[in-house]
Amino acid sequence: MPDLLPALKQAEAEGDINTVLARQLDHAGVKYIEEHRFHPPRRWRLDFYFPVWRLAVEIEGLNHRKRDRYGRDLEKYNTLSADAVFLLRFTAPQVHDETALHEILAYLEAHP
């Protein structure tokens, strides 16, 4: 586990991780909305949203580990659940090794 933090930092430093996933999704031919605003009073945004499937995807970077950010994220995720939106969460390494892409595609296939 001690090697996890340097691995996360390196993966995030390799470029905007959302752009990496967006390119993977584009290559797979999947339609999505990036930076979707879903709760206007709170100005919350989802990294990726798949409206047909009511699926949200969040990439959990190092900034999500900050104490004040973590609590806000939990509130956001609970609001999604209350609105019957399914949430998948991934790390930067999971985007780079295409785990995120494969799990998203499996979800979309299982929920036509």
C-alpha cells in the first residue's frame, strides 16, 4: 500500500484524467455528457453522465481526499442516490489501465 500514493500522483500527472477517459469513451462510441450540472442550487457537476442509463461516473483524484472535499462529495453522492442515479467511482490508475472503461461498458450493456 505504501506505493499507492506515488502511483496516484504519477497517473494524475500524466494529463487530465477526465480527458483520458473521454477519449476512451469516444473510441468505444459511447455517448456521454462531460461536466454535467445536476443540482443547480448546489452547482454540483458530474465528471461524466450517461442520461439514458441514469449513470454518473466520478474520477476520484487526490483532491477528493481533503477533509472538506470528502464531506461535500458524500453529500453529492447521497443526493444522486436519492435521485435514483447510479454512481460508479474510479481512480486515475483505473482510468489508465482501462478498468473504468470496461466497467462502464459492462454496466451499459447490462442495462439496455
